[in-house]
Amino acid sequence: LLQAAAVESTAVAAASAGAAGEVAAPGLTTSSPRQSFEERMLQQQDRARELPRQDRPRYVGCTESADVRESVVRSLLRTWPAGSGVDEFWTVAGGLSGLDSLAALQGAQVPVARLVIFDRDPLQLSYGELVLTLIGLFENRDAFVAALFGRSMKAWGRLIGASNMLDFLDVPIDERIEPRVLEMLPSHLRDVYTAAFACAARREGWPLVWPSFGYKEKLPLRRLPNAKRRLGGGRNEALHINEAGWLKDEISYERARQALAGIKVEFRSLELGDLRSPAVARRVVFISNIDGSPQFMNEQALGRLRLELSGGTGIQSEPDRAGFRDSSAPDEGARGTREGQPGTLLLSTRRAEWLPWGMMGASLGVEKEEQEQYEE
């Protein structure tokens, strides 16, 4: 199956190479070279609003900036001890920026035994499964990008960046790509792929997802209001190709593929507030920006999450499948990761916090009365 997928991925990339001489897809207006960058971008945004997609996953791309994504990876690698394996890596589905950390751990030669992708939205979970399936099918980054955007970076012949991404999106769609990818996918992922292809390649559905959005090179949008040129807020999403994350370059993409190749993957429907003490293990839990706004998680809910991730209100004595046996609480002063010590690294765009297994609620900043009520 993998050999067949590799052959097919080459065919997809080769097929997109002939797209430059074809006619643009019906309804997709090609920009005039006389238009400014702002005018061209607004034209795509207006068109996307006029063509809503009810089947669009809530997130197709990431709503965080490239520098935030890079910062999260740096925080992870600073906090997690080199050479110490990860039993479980949990990540919210969202825009799948959690794959940045997975690729970084692979590059640091930190083995990950199990991946848990969670979300409260079933459609978002399906999109997460789709992306992981596409990564498994396509052995190079160009074929993966072509599968989503309907155009080949290699055939285009230029390096996609913030200032020229609209030129890349002006290349006509190769209409052979979508049906070929659909043939390669399991039936339960075909509808979500059709929706994702419509959003990325055909520029339908709101918010728009862009291949790049600026990092060291900024978007040339000086005359555009900040509300229309920023990520998030239901306005823009990005994959940050050639900028940051697991699609930054061929090396990062290959690391993501290698990490996923030998890992156990579970997709779990989960509201973070419903999480109860998981088994004893050394794990990373990436919650993206969920802790950045009371709209998603207030301080009380965050305190309870930290309590659960540190083992709840008691200490398990039975060994879990990773082989840890917790017979006593860790030293009260322990705050950093220790090689071999079970616990959870709570990772987000705002924090990289090590929670040793067995830490009680009082040391987590949860008031005693509130903790007692929670125990009841």
C-alpha cells in the first residue's frame, strides 16, 4: 500500500506540473497584474464570503503566527530533557500545529510511543485524521501541498512566501488532483477532503486559509486595516509553508512523517473540562491557545485541568502500561522535568509547565475549599 501511495504521490505532483497552461477553474477569478496586493487579497476574501461552506472544518489552517509556533517548539525542547522518551503526546486537533512539536521531538531524537488527537468537534477530528492520512500517503512536501491547494510548488518554480503567495494561488487548479486523491482515501474521509480542497484550492468558505502569512518576510499590507490582515478572529488561517512548523521545509515534513510512521494514534472526542486523571506516564499535553481566553478556559477550569493532569486528588499505586509505579508523591520542590519521573508537560502558546505526578491541588494554586468541593 505504501509503495502504491508513493507512486501515486509522484503522479499527483507530476500532474500538477502541467497546470500552468490550463484554464482557471470556473468561478475562480485570476488577479490582474495591475492590482495591488491588498486589492487581490480582498478580492479573495470577498469571494470566500460569497461562497460559504457548511461542511468546512472549524480550522483548516493555524490561527497563530509563525513566531508563536516557533516559540512553542523552543519552549518544549527547553523543558523536556533530551533523550527522555515521551509515552504519550496529546494534542488538540484545531489547526494541527501540535505536529510542530512532534516533528521537533523527532529531530531531537526523543521517541514518542503514542499520539492522542482530541477535540470536542467530530468534524475537526475527521480533519485531523485526514491530514495524518495525507502525510502518510505523500512522501514529499510538494505532493502534500498539491493535494490541498491543487497546485505544485515544484512546477511553479518559486519559493512560496508572504509576498508572492497570491501569485501561487493564481496558478490554475489542476482538476486531475482532487479525484486522484479521493481514490486514495478511505471512504469516511472523502467528504472532509472535498471540503478542505474547496477551501484551500478553490478559495471557498470563510475564513480563508493561506499557504503562508509572514514571518521574517511580512505581508505587504500596509494599507489594509489590522482586522483584515491578522490571523485568527474568524478571519484568516495559514499553514506557514516555508515559515514555521512541520511544513517549514522538507526536513520538518520528513520528521513529521517519520514520527507518525511508527506511532500508535488515537482520535478522541473530548472536552478538556471532562478530562479525568489519565494513567501514570510521561506525557505532553498541547492545548494550543485554549488557555489564552476565558471564552475557552477560565482560571478555575485551568486549575482543575492541572490538578487532573498531575494525578487528581490521590496517588495511583497500580503500574500503568508504561511501567511506572507511583508509591509516593514527588518532592514538594520538584518543578522541572526529571528523567524517568512520571508527569505531564502542559504545553500551550502561553506556557510550558511540568506537572509531576501526584502533586496535590494546594500546590497548584487551587483553593482548599474549592478542591474539597471538587473531590466531592
